[in-house]
Amino acid sequence: MWRHIILIGGVLVGDRAAAPSLPLPPGRTTDVTVIVDVGAPLERAVASKYYAQAAAADAELRWADATALYREAVNEWAAAARVQPSRALELAAAKAERERQRSQLLASRALAAQSMGNGSNRFTREPYTHRSDALDEGRLLRAKMMTARAALERLPTGLYARARDRLRESLLAGAGASPTPARMGGEAEIYLLLCATYAAGGEIEAARLARAHVTEAERADPGNTVALAVCAAALGETRAAIAELEIVALHPGPGRSDRFQLRDLYLANDWDRLRGDPKFESLFPR
């Protein structure tokens, strides 16, 4: 998805040689990071003064600042839509509002953690409890990682590490409370979200290994369908991702309509590289 290139004396190492646009003194080494292929994020279809700033605040874990900036982006796009309505503006405003809600939740969590003293949190004190809390935060952080990546065209390393570590922690959380901790509720989803996280970070083998922990029975469980799609999309397995999304969109099953609202699902940055594919777009009626 991206490559890290070392430029030595004007020659691309590990790539075909090319004349440098600026000559470098012999022996000088310069690191160049290639822009990440983020696909076609909805929020980049229309201009905004505030959205990229909000995503940058997310990347730096400044949740309260991000909350305020996303609110400004919502207002900006909503005002533009009143003047000249369009689906692109409508979707962008909905996306900004969803990210505002996530940033606000993370800001509240950070404040609660600080109130426990010295920035510690419940997971530090009780490492084997509260799986649901660890997983909820892991979901939020992973979504924020993808949002920042889409807006900034780079993966914020600090946010990546935080999302990855919280998901790993959720595997341990609650293990001491069960005689069979390896198959506590939610573990398949955690491994699939780790798969997507590793893949976004370029750790493809780690991503595939995480998915390998999910049994065939768990893959057949409707509750894991979206997570399977997220993992497949992150690995570039477009057909597999769309096949899973078809199950959610066309055969949601009883009791799942509230959990998997198609509009909210469509806004996720996990599908940015699928946008424009007729099969994908057909699953989300306008």
C-alpha cells in the first residue's frame, strides 16, 4: 500500500534508478515516504477548511480539539448543502458528524482515565477484566486510525500503535474470569479487527496470521460478517469483502437492522478502495 524508499546519492535503492530532480552530495541519505493509496474517501469529494484539521488532531490524540473541528466541518458542509444540495455534501456532513461523535467519546474516555490518577486507567489496574470496554475503545481507535489515514494520506504511527495495543489488550481482558478464555465472546471479532489494523500498517503476514485464528464456525457466524469484510478489504481482497457486505445488505437477518445501519456502514473508511465498484455501490441504495 505504500513503500519506504531510501535515496542515496540521488539513486532510488530497491527501485529502478531514476535521475533525481535535485542532486544530492555523494553519500548523503534522505528518507522519502510515499503517499498511501487511500482510495476514494467520501469526505475528500468536497472541499473543507476544517475536516483535515480535525483528522490531524485525531492523529495526535487531541480528541477534544478534533471534536470541535469536526463540528465546524459539519456546519461548513451543511451550509454549503443548503445553498447547493448534493449527495456528496450530504454524505460528507454525515461522515463529519460520525467522526465528531467518535472523537467526543474518546475525549470522555481520556478524561475519565485521567480522573483515576496520573493518567492510569482501569486496564492498567485490572488487566484481566472489562473486555467490552477494551474492545469498544479498540473499535473507536481503529476507526480513527482509518479516518486520519484517509485524510492525511499517511498512517499516524502513534494512533496505529494505540489501536493495535488496545485490541491486543482486549484479547487478554477478562481471560481470568473464564475456564476457556480462548473462546470468550468477541474474540473472533478482535482477531479480525487486528487483521485489518495490521494490514493498514503494512504488516500483511501479521494480518493473515490474526485472521487464521478465526475458526470456520466463527466465520459462518452472522455476527462476524462485517468484521470479515473489514479484514478482507484491508488485505485488498475486494471480491471477498463485497461478498460479506452482500450478506449484511441483502440478508441482514432478524434483530440486526439497528446494529448494521447501511448508511452508517457506507460511511466507513474501510471501503474507500471499493468505492466506485458497481457491485459495492449497488449494496447501498441512494
